[in-house]
Amino acid sequence: MTVRRVVPNVQSSAVRESRDFYGLLGFEEVMNHGWIMTLGSPSNPAAQISFMADDKTAPVTPDLSVEVEDVDAAYEAMRESGAEIVHPLQDEEWGVRRFFVRDPNGRVVNVLGHR
């Protein structure tokens, strides 16, 4: 399994303030869909943090996102292991294929791949 990046998802109602705060540390806005905004490091594009009020297309807000090379293989591995699938594998209108799974600590992980 190849992991491309891991991004913490911070539930926040202070998105603009967070952008300004983390901007002082060198982060820049790389994505903003209104309900989710991602900041990234210009010198290390895989270093990112996302802020969201809630997840527009899923029943829960994930705690972190893991981008993998093959999301279908990751889904099958999790399903076969008996892990709790919180949100089914599906293509999202905003360009990703993803599912949510609960980790052993109770955290919800958004596993995704870009289409």
C-alpha cells in the first residue's frame, strides 16, 4: 500500500482565522470548497492541514485523511479485516474517490484517492 500524504482534519468554525494563524507559520491556502479549506507548505506540498465545519457529503467529520495510491485496494483490505466502514466507497463530485473507516482508537479516517 502506498501512502501519498496524511492530513489532519480540524473541525473549525474559525476557518479564516485559522488560515491567517497558520499563514504566520508559512502555510498557504491550496484548496477551498467553502465547507473545507486546506493549507499547504509551499516548500513541502505533502505537509498540509485541513479545516472544516462539517463534511458536506458524509454523515460525520473525519479526524484525518490518508491519501493512498489505490483507494479500491485500501477499501478491500479494510473490509476484509472487519474494520468498521463508516462511509461507503464512492466518487465525490469534487474529484476524489473515498471511504471512511474507524480506527482502533475510535477515530474516523477518510481514505481517499484523487481521480
